[in-house]
Amino acid sequence: MLRHSADPRSWLAISKSQFQITRTMATATSDKVKSLLRDPTLFREQAYVNGQWTDAACNSRFSVLNPYSKEHLGSCPDIGVQGTGKAIDVAQKAFQTFQHFSGRQRMGILKNWFELMQEHENDLAIILSLENGRPIEAAHAEIKYAASFLEWFQGESMRSFGDSAQASTKGTQVITVKQPIGVVGIITPWNFPSAMITRKVGAALAAGCSIVVKPAAETPFSALALAELGERAGIPAGVLNVVTAKSNMIDVGKLICEHPSVKKISFTGSTAVGRILMQQSSQSLKKLSMELGGNAPFIVYDDADMDEAIKGLMAAKFRGSGQTCVSPNRVYVHKGIHDIFVKRLKETMNQQLIKGDPLLTATTIGPLISVKAVEKVQRLVDEACQQGASIVVGGKQSKDDPENYYPPTIVQGMTHAMQASKEELFGPVVAIYAFEGEDDLLKMANDSDVGLGAYVYTKALNRAWKTAELLQTGMVGVNTGVISDPVAPFGGVKHSGFGREGGRIGIDEFQTLKVSTMMSVLLPLVKNGRVGSYAGSITALSKHARRAHTAANAKVIDINGRKISVPTGIFINNEFRTAIGGKTFAVESPASGQEILQVQEGREADVDEAVKAARAAFRKGDWSSADPVYRADLLRKLAELMERDKDELIALEMLDTGKTHKQASSLDFPGSVGTLKYYAGFADKVHGLTSFNIPKTFAFTKREPIGVCGQIIPWNFPLLMFTWKIAPALVTGNTIVMKSAEATPLTALKMCELIREAGFPPGVLNHVPGYGRHAGNAIANHMDVDKVAFTGSTATGRAILKSSASSNLKKVTLELGGKSPNIVFPDADIKKAVDWSAWGINMNFGQTCHAGTRIYVHEDVYDEFVDQFSQRMASLKVGDNFDPDTDQGPQNSKMQYEKILGYIESGKQDGATVHLGGKPAQCGLRGGYYIEPTIFTNVKPDMKIMKEEIFGPVVCISKFSSEEEVLELANDSSYGLAAAVHTNDYERAHRVTGALQAGTTWVNMYNFVHYSIPFGGYKESGIGRECGEAVLENYTETKAVYFNMGLPAPA
């Protein structure tokens, strides 16, 4: 029978029926709380905004109760949308200064804060115990744990490094820099009211971010006490803000998610709430990290050290009365030791778990947070018993139990048909499942929508390794019940969220990556600002394609006597199939507007078949668990086949995109082949980390493939985007369902043919051509697609993010639109600046997301630049894209053509001056979508042509007079993909590239993108990065594994 500590003492004589909280009454009760503290000023009952303690605008307040005694502790302002908006505004203002604090300055602040937490540990523990119900000794342990994150991140503030590398081109240096993301919205739960604050805020401060924290309404006082100590530690006003809310918490959370100044959301809580916050954040494309629910399996094999297993279970299960996301929810015990294990566990629980007033040191288990929590636990226990489970101990409250108390309970005879196996218990209930076979065990352990933590007890190292390897969780404890430590990344897979907290990667969640390319001798490789042409036989091909004979799932296109067979079917399991719905769609030539061929149109049913094939291939393990060298060999084989068929691939790329031979042969094709070879080299270099930094514990991380990846590529670079997407996904062991753009599917279809020839296993790569509204939407919403990677418009990116949130919380990377500034300072080499700026808009005829459409020229050289630039643009030959001398071919489609002309007309109506072009090109060809290179001058920042992505050969040139002015103009955009600076002053180059809000910056060049360098944007230009080593993070999950090396279980 469980023991009791001394009789509960009513230390606050406040009526439980008190509903209206006045400031006078709050003061009276809070004085009694303060009397328990050595430093009463730590007990704060106001929100903390801009370094000031403040009340709600309407003076409304909410009561905070002691979950053990149900007595009133104090009250907090019920801050609403107005007050939260003010906190965000001051945080944004404070960020402008704090982001420039040195790592050493941030380290000093965190060091001070850590030391203050140590100094005031006793008071912080009392506050935590009072509002959370945690026994005082456990409260002390949490304060130590919380402080350890500040200790860890003070060091990380000095260890946040970028990379510097010599590019593949001589004389070009590539530099990556990590920068703070901006204002961070942090929403924390009640179960760890101190540690969840420091784990998030510590990382954000180390990164240089400003913060708005909304703590749980049940436990606000710990957050406010930490804010008080943070102010004493030297956190500048506005950098850390704490808003308290209860009746307004939904509106406050929504505002934090939707406010454009908030660039990152970090949330810990339930999966259901996480899904809502993700949907609310989708419109503003915030970076998110979600640490959500768990359903942790605790596995005890028959060879386990039973004493250690029971100690580990006691530590993991009853911490916080079972109210932790990594609490063992399902305890699997081998049948051979089941009965003795249950008997000894019951004895241990009766000996060690002592209920009573949490402030008494004898108490070892406290109440649940609320009556609602107790009712949930009781419901799950009762349902299990009704279905055949039986109570060993506990299971019902006794008459003398406090209202929020639930007795420690053992339930045996559990099965996976019971709701308690699917739903997070969040209470002191040990649910025991007997197992016999190892294979059945792993199926049961992985039979959950969530995957946060897991525990394994066995003396067999091979078994421990195999089990840890196969468990679908973000963290595994091997012979230990403790799996959280500041040095290790914390987070889960599946519906347990995404992102990681703690460890070396914890600070990365609050940073964004900027790439700067510095060149000195690259320009001679570009003749007159144009990329040199590829000397291939395709230069002799005819101007336009002709329809040829048809077959069931293939067409033959005749180009000047060269017959190219193009598959037209849906590619699933290495077979080309007819669409289930029997529909096809036309692919047109942008050069003539005429149909080239009909392609099978995939829809929802076809996507479902493709996903099934990809899932089966992933589960089979021939690919996901294959020798990395095997995957590398196949990628290299595919590259070899591409080189063999280069003329056909280049011709097809030109045919449905309208690209010139110069660009298709010298950029798209070699870039695509190079991408495959580059990532083949990474196959055996996807490493985790190891650590002996934890006493008597060995920990390591490993990178595992995510699973089935949906990939949706655009029409402007169909071959390049195909390889950019598939290479990192395949080399890390994932399987793929690809959707190419309906306007440009030809090279993707041909690549599927080569993939089959190369020997890729069936189902590893599947391709569903079709429209976004059907096939693309089906991929984004499919419940068995684990990750979506999309390149395209910002509007579509928002829809994909929302669909991913409302379906199965897919991992998402988005490479979206841009409106990139190109700045020319007076000391620049004007001739070179003109040549690179011309390439900035002429590459793919302006149909690139990073096109340099906003050129800002210093007033001292404005006339000279405009004159030379106009001559350069006027010299471009517009016409047949199969003519080797053509500089600019047709726009991709009639829709795109009309859209561009619409923007040109808008510029005219808004009063901008058409300095060059501004109309359809008369190039002597019948049909097709040709537009003259267009220059606007006399433009204003608020014009549509300066705000929106045009995606055509249209550029706006504007004057500026100072560095400060041009930076304000350049950053005045919802996008942040790319930017360029032309100057011979490298101090200025470094200063300006650092200030530009863009993911890629160029110095004295433009439109130079390489597959070995991360590519992606800030703000509404997307989430995540393509290319470089960074993209491998997008296709892997990080699993943390702990090995006990002699660490005794907590007493």
C-alpha cells in the first residue's frame, strides 16, 4: 500500500470558490506565497514586456491554483491580442540591436542567468512546486535541469560556426554564415514550467534572437520568475518578453503564429494543438519546431538486469507523476519474466512512492495538474479493464486523496486493441504488455502515430543495437531511464513533431543560413556576360518538333531526322502505366504554341498507387537499408546514362521549356549530371555524432531516412530540379513519388526510363505527371507521404504547408518565389556590373526565382549604367531557341506570356517609363510566346512591378544615394531569396551582404548557383535549403541513442 507523508497543511486560507480576482485580493494571497521565499520579488503577478512589468489593457486577470490543495496562489494579467502585439513589436525593435551582440556578449548574459538560477534555486523550486504540484525534491531537480540548458547554450553562443570553402571555380570563395532568424514566438506547456523555457529561450538568445514567450496558464509564475532573473542577468529590454493569457490564449497563440514580424515558432505540447499552430503559421511561412506528444515503449527483454530495469522504469514513469512526453506509456515485458517483474515492480512502487503535500521533502509523488487530467487517466484505465486488463495496484482514488491526485497504478493484460495503447496516458499508470517474439514486439512498439522516446533493457549488445535501430522514435534509452540531456538533441518522428531542441543542433533551429560568393576571376569564363555554348550535335537539329507515330505509353518525336522515343505513362514500380482515370493532357511547344504530344494525366488514385509502391519499397529495406556504396553506384550509373543520352535530354529540355541551346547545354544538363555525381559522393558520409560528455553514459546520434518523399518540381528548370530533388533523397535511402510540372514533363519522363535502365529497384522512384490541383494536392494530403519538397510559387507553397499540417504533419521544404535586388555602388566596375546584371535577368529569360529584377544604381553612375545596360539588353537576339545564336527564346506558355504582358501594362499605367522593349517581340516566327527584353525606369517602391514576381524578361532600375537608403529599399520585400552587390570595396561588400535579408548573396556577379552550395531563402521565399550538404538534413531523421556505462538509476 502506498505511503503518505505528513497530513496536508492548508498553508493558504483562501476560499476555493473564489472566481473574481481583484488586485487587492491577489496581493493578499501572494504575500503568503512570498513569505515562503528568500527573495519575494521573484514571485511576479504581471506580464513582462519591454523590460517593464505590466497589466492587461482591460485590467482582466486570471487565477492560478495550487493543483494539490486547489487553493489560490495568485493571479496574472489576461493579456489579449493588443498586449501581445505590443510585445511582438518591441521584440522586433529590440532584435535590430540584439542581433549584433557578439557571441561573447550573449555568452555573458547566459552565464549570468545560469548563475542566478543556481543562486535562487530554492525559491524557483518552491514556485514550481506550488503551481505545478511537483514534489519539492523533484522541483529542485528540474531547476538544476533547466539551468543546465543555459550553461550549455552559453557555450554554443561562441560555437556557432559557418563554413568557408574554395568553390570549384578558381578564384571564387564561398562563405556560409549563420544569422539569427528574428523574433521567436515560444509557447510552453505546464509540465516543465522552467526547463521548457530555458531549453528554448537559451538557444534563441545564444543565436541572437528576440523572444515572446507565452507560458501555460496553469504555471505562469516560473516563467515570470525566470524573466525577473533574466533582467538581472542583463537581457536587454524587449529581447525577452513574457505574456500571460488564459481566456485569450487561443487568440494570443493565433496572433503569434500569424504575425509577420515573428519568424519562428517553437512549441511544446499536444499533437492536436501543434497541428493547429502549424496551420495558422502556414500563411506567413514561419520556420517551425514542434515537440509534441509521445507514446513511449519501454522494453524489458528476458536477459535484462531486472533491478536496473525497474529502477529505470521508476525514474522514467513517475517523473512528474507520469506527466511527461517521454513517460513510458507501454511497458513490454517478456513472458518469461513477466510475473516476477510485475511483483517486484509493485513492491518497489509501494516502498518508494509517497504521496502528500509536494512542499514536504518526504513526498515523492504529487498530484496531476487538474481534475480533467485525473478523469482522462481514469477513463483509459476503466476502458482497459472492461476489455480484459486487470489492476495489480492502484486504479481508483481513495476517499482521502486530494481531488487532483491519482494513485500510482499497474495494469496488466494490456493489448493494442485498447485505447490506452494509442492515447498518451499522462499519468502514473504502468500499462504492461506481455511479449514473446522479437518481431512481434517491434511491430507492437512501432504501432503508434507518434515516435518521441523509447527504452530498451537487455544485456545483449547486438539485440540492443538492433532494437534501437528499428524503433521508430527520435530517442532511445538503452539500459537507462533518462534520455534527456542538454548535450543531446531532443525530438521525435512521425506525429511527435519535427525539429530538435538541445545538443549541437539546438541553436540551428533559431538561425538561418546565408551564402555569400566572392569572386575575382570568374568573369572571363562568361563571354560578354553569356554562358558559352555546348558544342554538341544538337546544334544541327531542326527548329521545331513534329508529331510522330503513337504507341500505348510512348511517343516518338522526330527532330531533324533524329527520332527520340519519349515515354508518356505514369511510372510506378519501374513500369509505365496508363492513368487509372483514362485521362491525358497536352504538352505544347512554347516556340510555336502547337501540341507536341499527349501524356497520361495522373490524379489521386494514381498518386495513391505510387505511394503504395514507394512505401513497399521503403519497408522492404533493399533500398533504405542498403549498403550506401550501392546507392552511390546507381546514382553514378544514372549520371553515365544521362551523359550517353545528353543530346536527347538537351533537345527535350529545349522542346517543352523554350530554353536556348546555350543555357540547356551549358547550365541545365551539366548541372543535372554534376548533382547526381556530387550526392553519390555523400552516400557513405551521412554521419551522426558521438558523445562521452555525459558521466558514465555513451550517447550517439544517427541519421535515418525519413521514408516516402513527395517531390513537386516547377516548369522553369525541369531537368535540373528533377536531379536536385531526387539525388539527396535517394542517397539517404528514401523512396520518392515525383510530380513534374504539367507544362514540362518530357525530361522527367525520359529520366524515368533511364532510372529503370540503371537498375534502381522497383518502387524506389515513381513519377506521376499531372496537374497540381489533382496530383500535387494528392501528394501534399496523402497520409502515407512522410515529407514533401516543393519548388514553385509562394501561394502554392502556403497551400502545401497547410495540407501537410492538416494531414499527417509531414516534414516540408519549400523553395519559393523571389524579388531579388541587385545593387551597383559607384566604385563598381560598371562594364562587369552591366554584364552580370544582364545575365541576372536574361538567364532563362527572367523565368528564375532569383532573377535580378530590381536593380538599384548609385546616382553618381546611374546614367552610365543605364546607357550601357540598355545597349547590352538591346543586343540580345530574341527568336528560335534551336538557333545556336539565339540569346532569348519564348516564354514557357501562353499563360506566362500573358501574365508578363499584364505586368508590363501595369507598369505603364502606374507611371513607370518603358526605357526599352515593353511589348511582344517580332522575331519573324509564326506562333510562340516571345517578349522583348524590357527595362523600366522612374519606378517607385510601391508599384506592382517592384513588389511582385514577374517571372519574365522585365527589369526595373532605380536610383539611390546612400548605403542606408539602398538597404532599406532592397529589404523592402516579402521575399528574401537572393541579392547581389557590385563594389570594389570588400569591407562594404561584407557589410552589405551581411545586412541583406536574402539566403544567397553574390558579390560582383549574379545568377551563379552551384549544387554544392545550399540554396534557399528568407521570409516568404521558403523553408529549408536545397543543395549542398545542408539538404541532407531535410531527408533524414536524427535519432539519439543512450548507453548506460555504469550510471546508477536515480534513487
